[in-house]
Amino acid sequence: MTRPSLPGHPHFAYLDGALFAENIPLRDLAATHGTPLFVYSKASMLSALAAYQRGFAGRDAQICYAMKANSSLGILQVFARAGCGFDIVSGGELDRVLAAGGEPRKVIFSGVGKRRSEMRQALNAGIGCFNVESEAELDVLSEVALGMGLRAPVSIRVNPDVDPKTHPYISTGLKDNKFGVAHEDALRIYRHAASLKGLQVVGIDCHIGSQITDSTPYLDAMDRVLDLVAAIEAAGIPLAHIDFGGGLGINYNDDTPPEADALWQQLLAKIDARGYGNKKLMIEPGRSLVGNSGVCVTEVLYVKPGEHKNFCIVDAAMNDLPRPAMYQAFHAIVPLATAGKPSAEATYDVVGPICESGDWIGRDRVLSVAAGDQVAVMSAGAYCMSMASNYNTRGRAAELLIDGDAVHLIRRRETAEDQMRQEQLVAD
């Protein structure tokens, strides 16, 4: 029987009124593992990755998964086995990459505030490149590398001052953002980097933001970066690679981002026209690889009618799904079962149990629900578990990876004992 998949979620579909992840009904997973529960589709992740791979077919390119989107070891393992490198922003993330079987030479270390200890850790591991975000960081990294008898491979992140037309918290390429160096200062800073004995300049980097749904900001940023490539190489500083970052959006709520392969056809045409088709290309997709590959299954605890609002209180909360509270973000909420619903439809705010008015998952949703029903919060693969917390001493949810008919537990549910393990009482 044909399974009608959900928009933007080709590996999540209804069959006979039950919502499936690949070949497994979500209600069976909830019955076995409890809720809240994160469920990821391996096929969905690999399908999203394949679009980038098609876009780069025949090119010297490295896809580095931006693991801040979801750093669970089982997810990292999928991408490592698929040949991906990784974009990291901390020493802890490097530890995770190595634990998941990632190759250090395919690691890019980004971020504005790298510690000296993290620099040493990355140099010892033999990572591929540091994306440096300030002139001061260049000086410190050179000093650290020289102290170890090494030269650190560096790319400088340039801020092109291009508006990505996204939420201000996830815009990173404007003059007022903390990331990168100013476009007008880049050539001078590259000359400084080339003069430092502890550094080896290998590339240029640009990243303008996240959840971008329009091709135009990418094309505008590329023009400005390629102008800089020409100026830097004219100054006698060769660049082996060009890194265009990530940020491609996904369909949360009828969003229409370009497909990765179609976007890169446009970008590659521009690169070729400028004569840089022989450069190694690096990209750092995150959300677009995992966002629509995951859902959070949660149970309805209570239905609470009110004078002005009806509330659907579920057992997932802002500690599990922080994006609505942080960004006023939209996640579709759908039932696990559509057949035989006795409840009348009503409009609800879907909220969690945490003692904060900001603890909401969805506003003004039309649902047919009763206590004991289960719903799936869609598009939960990115920036949910990786940003989850223990607020209100709530344990982080279990995570499952679905591979066809196989179910893999990749994170067990966290207990209060797990949370208190590193704490101790004060001795009298």
C-alpha cells in the first residue's frame, strides 16, 4: 500500500492511520521506549546528504557536517561512514567526532572563542583546518603551534555583510554579528596571517547564517568572497580551498528552500565563470542534513480548556524542544494515529510541564486530542537534542535511529541519578 508521506518528510508517512518512521510505526516505539522520544530516519539523512553529493559530482569537494545541529554519536557515525568530514566548534565536539569514527584530517574547527587547550588538542589530533575568526586568534594560534613545533593550517572566516533574511539570532554574516573578520579588513589580515611562522594559510571561509530559504544571499556572498580570493592571491598568498559554510534551510512550515544540488549548480557556475573551478570546495551543512530526519514523540497529559485559550499539555517541554521558546520557531505537530479519533477538533496551545510561560511547543494548533494520545513534533532532528537541558531536573529523552526495519537505541533515557553523578554534598 502506498504511504502518503508528510510534506518535507519523505521517510515519515501514514499507513492505515498510523504514522511510520521508515518501516516502523511510531506508536510501537513509544510503547517500548516511552516519551518524550526522539526518532531519526537514517534513510532521510542519507537522502539529504545525497543531494549535496550530486551537486558536487566530479568536483574536488569535502562535505563537513556541522555537528552543532545534532551531535549524538549515532548521528555522527552515520555521516562518518558516509565519508563526511565535520565542522566543530569546541574540543568536546572533537572528542565526539573521534569517538564516532570520524577522520581528524576532515575536521574544520570553527568558532569565535577557541581556548589554547582546544587549539593544542586539535593540533595533536591533526585536524584539517582552523577557521579563524579574529586577528587576535591568529596570533594566539601561531604561538600555540610554534610551542608544539607545528604549523597550524588556517582559513580566515570573512564576514561578507550579506543579509541572509533569516531570524536575527541565526544571522551570522552582517557587520553587527560577532563572527568573522570584516570584508574590508580581510586582505590586511591575510597578509598578517601569512607572516606568522606558526601558521599555514590554506583557504578562505564564509558563513552567513542558518535556515536560509533563498538562493540570492548565497550568490551575493559568493561574489564578495571570490573578489577577495582574487585580491589575496594577487598579493602572493595562494588559497587551496574555498569554504562557503552552510545554512541552507528546511521546510518547517511551507518553507521552500532550494534543493542542495540545484543551489550548487548555480554557485558552481559562478565559481567556474570566475576561473576558480580548480579549487577544492568545502561546505558545512547541518540543519539541512538532519532537521527533517527527526521527530519528537510526546504524550498528551491533559487537555485544559480556558476562557481565552485551550491548552494541550504534553510531556515534552522546552528543555527537549528549545527552538519555539528561543526563536518563536514553528514545528508541525501531527497525531501518531488518525483512525477512529473520538475527540472533536479544537484550537490549542501545545505546552509542556516546565514552570515557565515560555514553555510552549506550538501555538493555535487545530488538533483532535485527548489525554493519553500521542503526537509527533516534526522537524526535530536539528537544534533540539543538541540544545536540550536538564531544566527542572528533567532527564534528556531517549533517542532512536531507524534503519528500515531495524531500531537502534543511540541514547538511553537520562535519569536523575545520571544528572547528579558529578555533584556532591558539602561535608560537615
